[in-house]
Amino acid sequence: MKADLLLEEFDSLRDLSKTIVHVDMDAFYAAVEMRDNPSLRDKPMAVGGNSMLVQALVIAVHFFNQIYK
């Protein structure tokens, strides 16, 4: 199949000599805040910049709507 040939060609051209590691620390920062302030444990939390907070707010509202139906 053409897809198999393209995949083989792609694999032969890949350079795996370098490694990129992406670590998302949001959960870590949230856990530290909850450790320092246990009253936050049962509340939705957003970590990040202003653009991220808008999306987190929508998720938090949805979370509370599911709990308090």
C-alpha cells in the first residue's frame, strides 16, 4: 500500500539522535497549593496565564454544574 511505503520512507528519514522532553508542571503546582492550603482540595483549580484561565473557568463551571444538579 502507498501508506506503508510512505511510512517506511518517513521512518528511514527520522533522526532519533536527540530527545525532547516536555513536562507539564500544572498538576505539580496545583498539588503544592492544595498541600499548603487543604481547603482547596475539593475545589477546581486553574494554573497558568490569563488565556488558559478562560478555558479553565469554563471547565470549572461545568464541574460545579455536574456536582450541584
